[in-house]
Amino acid sequence: MSLVDYLRALGAYGELLRQMMWDLRRGVSGSELWRQMYRIGAASLPIIILTALTTGMVLSMQTAYGLHRFGAKNYIGNVVGLGLVRELGPVLSAIMLCGRVGAGITAEIASMVVTEQVDAIKALGANPIRKLVTPRVVAALIVMPLLVMIADIVGIYGGLVVGVLDLKITAHTYYRSILYTLKIRDLLEGLFKSGVFGFLIVTIACHKGLTVRGGTEGVGKATTETMVIGSIVIFVSNFFLTKFLLML
């Protein structure tokens, strides 16, 4: 793609956001919102829980390996808690959601474009943005922070299991180190990041689905691009969000 193509795609994405923001003034269908919340949130719980659990366990083991040489093994909870709540919880949950939800949204909408169902919606006088985009974006903004909260809790308990059973530290020591280190601000910053990530994932997925070209081959290409672009955007935006939040 040339620079002109990238700028054109960026302009189309901006136009999608403008139409979606305008449509939000009319509200969202409750039934469709609940359906999307289930598909994005509840259906993603198993993979989010598994990812958070193993991440917490591995982080606990790696932290213990590094701190043991300095006799600071009791500080495992500090590192696990901060690492999960501020960074790993939001970022890894967003990556999992990008692969599962983002790719699925792109494939679904792109298939509708290829089979001219979106054109049929327009012909009937309905707005495809209101039907296909807005409910998904609102649902992601609601469920993504909830998923990250669950991921944080599961990851912290995963670190606790390893700490108690493998590293021989007491649960009381682990809990006290977390309560001493974590602040409400840490939790709020992680939840803020998760909301931004959810918004970016779903809007990028909808944009790639609505602008698909090339028939069924284009559907596969758009799905792959969603996963790649979405992952890159998550990592890049995480840096700038972290920098911004630290400046506050």
C-alpha cells in the first residue's frame, strides 16, 4: 500500500468514528446490546481466565527466581499485583479479544458486505452503522473493563497458588504485599486502558469488515489485517497511554 492508500484508509476510519458518534445520540437497542455483550464478554471468559491464570503463575515463578538471590522472595505479591493490574491484565486481555472477537467481527461484517447484505440494509433505508457497529462498540466499552477485572483477580490468585505451593511463602504474606503496594489509581488506570483497547479493537474490526474488497479472498485478508493491525495498535497505544497516565 502507498502512503495515499494509508491516508485514505485512515480517513475512512475517521468517517466511521464520526458516523458512530452521531448515531450514539439516538441510543442503542437493548436487545442487540445484550446480545453483543454476551458474544464479546461472556463467551470470551474461558480464554481470558486461562490466559490470566497462567500469566500470574509464570510471573510469580519468574519473579521468585529473580528475587530469591537477594533474599526478597516475600515481595512476589508486589510485582505480580502491579504487573497484572497496570499492564499485563489489560494488554493480554486485549490481545486475546483481538484474536477472538476482532477477527470474528471482521469476518461476519465482511461476509455481509460480500454477499450484499449491507447494501440491502441501505436499500431498506436503515443505517448499517447503527445495526452493525454502534452496539458492538458500546458492548466492548462495557464488558472489556469487567473482563480485565476478572483477569486481574484470577492472575493474582494464580500467583498465590504458585507462591504457596511451590515457593513456600504464606498466603498472608502474599496478600499483605499486594494490599501494601496496590492503590486505587493502579486499578483505575488499568480499567481505563482496557476501555480504550476495547474501543480500538471493535472499531478497527468493523472498519476492516465494511471496507472489504475482493470477494471471499478479501474476507480472509481483512480478518488477518484486523488481527495484525489490532495487535500493533494495542502495543503502541499502551505506550502512549502509560506515558499519559504517568504524567497526570
